[in-house]
Amino acid sequence: MPKANTNPVTRADPQRPLKGIIINRYFGLGGGAEIIARHIWAGLKKQGSQVTFMVEEKKQNAEGVEVVQPRSKRLGMLNKMLGLAERLTKLENFFYTFPFGLLSKKYADNDFIHIHNVHGGFFSLLALPFLSRRYKVIWTLHDAWLTNSTSAYGENGDQGLDKFAQLPKDGPAINLFVKKQIFRFCQDLTIVCPSKWLENRVRASKVLPKHIKVMTINNGIELSRLTSLNQTDSRKKLGIGVDQKVIYLQAGWIEDWKKGILGYFQSLPKNTDYSKTTFMVTGYGAEIVKSLIPKGAGAIIKDYLNNDEIPYYFSAADVYAFPSLFENYSTTLMESSAAGTAIVAFAIGGNPELITTANGRLIAPYDFEAFHAQVFALLDDGTARQKILKDARELATEKFGIDACVERYLKVLNETD
């Protein structure tokens, strides 16, 4: 490990536009981390920065996106062996050769590295002390993995969640110990949390030494593609009748119990007339909910939405039901607000920082009975939904735009002390 140093890295040429690298595990597979990373990438480029997007796997082609590849067959074999060692030892994100390659001359003219979701493979934390001596490093957290050994959702889960599933135990304590030692030797590293809830969690964990900066920068989205739509046109595009009461649910992976979607359908009231109700469900594995759709209800179920389709689903809905049981700072809550669609969600994680009476309703954690009651109350109250349509879009314009988010990141990237 390099000797500990807390001084900021100095840019070689402060006069030229920023040049840097964004790292995320995936590109083109969706998910909150990727969506936010892409928004920031586009925003930085719009501001004149030259930014490469580096990933382990991509499902879409785009200029400036590079898939991390071992520089030789030998390194490829080494990575496979190291991956096996990781699985056998249950040590996580230490046994990889990437991103040590970013220390080579090929990348020496970069000013910064911006890390997003990298846990679960391909990225070695052991490189952080070396990278943070060469570049300004920002790590945006999208869950609580940093504060635990291997769990992304809390030390043995959060209180109350065990009623929904058998919570996995956190990994070996050695993981957390090694993380703490790595951060001791980092130099110019800033940890960014999208919510104050997560920032408080990170600070309380005491994983980071005092010289590592921790701050909140709220995520943002491109608003215009959602604010420009109206419900009538969106329903026509999706083939939904104007007289239907439409509930939208989505997740990256529908079967993920933490997203609460299966729990939502399993707890729906039985003695209810659903003949005028349509459920829209999107996300990988969405077909599993077909057998759970109430009798008489309509259903639109899709495994995957491309980026251009997403706004129409939010716009077509009367209510966005968001039953997630563990959440940081959800992109979809910002999207629903920009579309003017009422939100119902549990008051957990960063949700209270995103939801007010202007754009939705918060429900006591894990109370599905109250959750359903509020969804149906909004479906039956057109006046309330019309008020939310106006107020939610005003809130989104004020708080959720990508430009303000990018400006905050640019300020951090240009800091010299």
C-alpha cells in the first residue's frame, strides 16, 4: 500500500476541459445505478468534459463506452483464478486485476475517476489507494454495501424486513476490516451519497477515516422527456382505455423480494371489483406476476423497457405503486414526479427525501394493508390526482433536474482543497 497522504490531487492542466472515466458494472441493462451514471455522463459531456464510460458488461452500443478486457490471455486466466479464490474465501472485491490498469500511461492524462456500482465482481478495492494518489476519485454509493462486509442492504438486514424473507447474514468480518484498512491509505477520495439517509448511515458505520470526504449530492434526471407527455396520448400509445384505473409497478428484477412487488400482489384485497383496473408491470422476470393478477383486471406485462419507452408508462398511470422495502434514492420516484403521476411508497430509506404531499403519499413501513388502501383512495379521487399532476411536476422541476446534480459534481471535481 502507498503511504497515507491526505492532500488533494493537483490537475496537470487546470485550463483544459476535465477528462475522466466513469466506472459502472453494466451498461444497457437498466437499474438505478446505471441510469444515474448515464445521466451524469451525458451531463458532464454536455458541459464540455471528455468522459469514457467503462463497464464489465454492456448490452447496448454507444460511443465512449468501453468494456473492461484483460490486456492478455494470461491476465484473463489470472482473473478467472482470482474470481474462484474470491468465491472460495468469501472475500469480495479484492481479487481482480481491474482497475490497476488505469495506472498505466494510457490513462495518465485523465483528471478523475467516478465509480458507481462495482460490487459483486471485476473491480478490486485494493486499487483505490493507488488510484486516489493519481486521480481525483469520486465514489457514488447506490446502496449500503460500503458499510458492511458483503451485504448491500444492511448489517443482517434492517429491523422489520425479516417478516418478508429469511435475511442473508452479512459476509465474513474480514471483508469490513480490509475495507477499513484500504480507506486509511486513500488520498483524494470523496464518497457521495444520493440521500442524507445514506450519508448518515455511512458516517455511523465508522468505516471511513476522517480525511475521506463524505457528502450528499441528490441524483437528477432529464425532465423534459417526462414533463412533455400527457396521459391521454400515452394511454393511446400503450393501448389502454381512458376509463381504466391504471396502477404501475416496476423493478430491475421483479422477483427481488426487497422490491416488494410480489408481496404487493400477494397481499391485494380479495373481495374487490378489479374490472376497471389495469396493472402495468415491467422488469426482468415480470412474467411471474401473471398468476397473481386479480380476476377481472387488465394487465400489461413486459420484461424490459428501452429508455424511450419508460416515460409513456409513468405518464399512462394513475398511481405509481412503489412497495420497495429497502431504498436509497430511487430514480423512478423522480421519473413519476416529472410525469405528474401520484406515488404511494413506504416511509423507508431515502423515500421521505423524495416524497411529499405534492407528489404522493408515504405509508408506515411494511404496512401493505394501508398501502393498498391509499392506492385505491387515489384511484377514486380524480381531484387529488389532478392536483398532484400539477404540484409533482413543479416539485420535479425545482428539485430533480440533472443540471443541478451535474453542477454539484463539477464543483467537487474542480475543488483544489
